[in-house]
Amino acid sequence: MIITDIETIPLRIPFRAGTKSDASAWGDSNLPAADSLLVRVTTDQGLVGWGEAFGFRAVASAKLAIDQLITPLCIGQPATRIEPLMLDVQRKLHVFGRGGALAFGISAVDIALWDIAGKAANAPLCQLLGGGAAGLDCYASLVRYSEPSLVRAAVRQAIEAGFGTLKLHEIELSAIRAAREEAGSNIELTLDVNCPWSLNEARSIAKELKPINLKWLEEPLWPPENFDGLAELRKSSGIPIATGENVYTLMDFERLLAARAVDFVQPSPAKMGGLSELRKIFPLAAIHNVPVMPHSFYDGPGLLVAIHATAALGTADSMIEWRWFDLEATIYGEALRTKGGRISVPQGPGLGIDPDPDVIRAYRWK
Ligand SMILES: [Mg+2]
């Protein structure tokens, strides 16, 4: 089975009218839409696989990386030799960097090839990985609202939808405290601040955060690869630390874990190399007694591949990040929904669900 075509499909799905988010954490003061990048890989036997690259403002550059650099290395190659092909792509392109848009593009193609492998075997990906849980706990990953009353409303809605664990992307203590007050003490809260502080700054802020009783504090330090700083903060603050969405290679994950920098490790399948790389992180993390909590701030194949990998390879405490976005549409629509804070692992072949063609038609941007 030979790869005959790789199509890149950028989508722009706006937030529902009348809703408010403040996504300054991702480089926009106000986020009007969520951009994603899908890839569609076609084979000479007619099988089609879907992948996803990390999106937002990186969509155009990831698209260029796929179209100009990755696709020419994949066309004409056997679709079922995934790891050797992806390794070959990594080796041929390593001089252009081991992370960023290029890695997002490699991730997307890798995920699509795994989707094809599952379809060829007529089995869901979790079966190809050894089988596993039929359903998984999710946590609701909220956008940043900043204004305490909006934070409260979002927290309330997520709890009413059945989530027992929520992730905040707030920076201001007033907003974080409002979330804890609204949630009460039985709901688990995590806080993702996206790499703002030096170790000294983080140390003093951690004293304020300690009484809020976070399940974890995510990416507290600048730069993200300050693993020794994270280890130091973890020890001195007594607050569990999570990171990993900006770590790209197996060797860097080993460095992160060996530095004892984290309580939860968060590889991001649509950033760090797709399923071929993600599946290596589970045994590595197990050696270090650290649960894997995949970063899946997406709603396409990147999310589905995190679900399949976690179902097959995760531990009892692994959870799925479910983006709590108020968008006009999602890539899988009603076919992929949480219920009572849990998600069923799709049992169709490959990723289990294909993107909704009506959503692609309506939200594709050129
Ligand atoms: Mg994060």
C-alpha cells in the first residue's frame, strides 16, 4: 500500500457569538476563532487516513512544512512502514529543527498513517497498541477568561456537565481564587500558566497558590526547558508540577523525567511526533513513576490519538484533556462527546471516527 497524496486542510472555527474568551496565553489578546490543521493521506488502495498538526497561529507554517518538506519525502513510500518512514523523514529534515512547525507537520502525517494502519487491520488503534480501557476520565480545559465572574460561570458549567477535574488558564490570583470558591473543595483544579515566571518569581507566587490546593501547576517557568528549575520549584513549593507539551524528543523527555522535574508528564501528540513518538513516552514515564497526561488541546485526530494511546498504555490516573471551548462546531460534532466527565474510546477502525465533511466544507479557509 503506497502513499499517493497528502492534502493539508486548514480550518477556522469561530467561537459562538456572544461568548467571551481571553486567549492571551496563546498570543492573542482576544481569540475570535480556533484554527486547526488537518491532513488527509490517501493510498493507492483507496484507504484514507486523517491526522492533525498543532494549530492556532502556527497553522500556515505547519502547512508549509508539510507541503514543501514532508510530503515530497512520503509520496510513493509504503504506508504501513510507519516508524521507518517517519524516522527517515526526521533524519532528512533534522537540520531544520527538531521542534516547532516542522514537528507539528511530522506529527500530523504520522497520526494519519496510524489511522490507515488501523483501517487496514479493521481494528481501532487502541487494539493495535494492545487493547485497553473502553472509557477514560477527562478533565475540562478552560480558556482564559480573566474576569472572575466569567471564570465562575465557566467553572459552574463544566461541573454541571459532569467534570470532576478542571484546568484553568488564568494568571490573576483573583480569578484563580474565584474558581476555587465556585468549585468548592471536592473538585480537582489544575492551573496552566504557560511559562511566565523565573524560578524566584514562581517561588513567591507558589506561596499564594498553595492554599488553593491544585492537583498540578502546569508550565510555571520560563524557559520551558528549565528542567532543573522545575525540579527545584517542585521540591520547595510542595505543589505538584506538570509539563511536557513543549518537549519534542524522546531524549528530552528522558532528561525531563531524570531531573525529577514533574509529577505529571504531558506529551502532545500533534506536536512531538504523533503516535510513533507518543507511545514511547508511556513506558519511559512508568520507569520514573510518573503518570502520562497527554496534552490534547485539539478536537481532531490529535485528540483521538491521545484517547487511543491512553486507553491502551496509560495508568489508572491518566486523564484526557477535553477542550472546554464554546465553538460554533467541532471536527467530530456529536460523534465525539463526553458524558459525565468521561469519554468512550471510539471502536471503529483506526482513529475510529473521520472528521465531519460538513464541518470541513463550512470552515475550511484558503
Ligand atoms: Mg498547557
